[in-house]
Amino acid sequence: MSNVNIKPLADRVLVQPAAAEEKTASGLYIPDTAKEKPQKGVVVAIGNGKKDEPLTVKVGDSVLYGKYSGTELNVEGKDYLIMREADIFAIL
């Protein structure tokens, strides 16, 4: 897990997406143009939550999120997504 100097506000969560799969289950290599956006990742930082709703995810949790959820960030050469906790579907 990486140490990032970003502190999300309110109910926002900073997620490091998992690497896109390079190979299919049958062993075929996937070209860069055909790779799908990953829909799972690891929570790197969390905000303080809303006044009446504390956050349920914690730093280090593996999560599933929507395909087009969040805003993409590139900090120090690493890709991250910042999204609301409501955009997260499940904790793995």
C-alpha cells in the first residue's frame, strides 16, 4: 500500500485501482486497446465522513466500484480514483 499526501474531504474515498488483466483465463493475451477498466481496487485514504453518517470503508479495504465511478488522478506517477463512498458497491 502506498503512502499518499492526499486527504479526501467528507464522504470521499481515494482508491488505487487494481492493474488491468493482461491475460484471459484461457491464456490469450489482451492488447492494450481491448483492456477493460478495472472495477476493483484498494482504499488508500478516506475522508472524515458526513456529520450524521460515518464511513464504513477503512484504509486497506479491497472494494468493488462502478465502471465509470470517480475522478481519475495521477499523483507522483501513480493512478488513483477519488469517489464518494456511495459509488462503492462492496467490500471484498
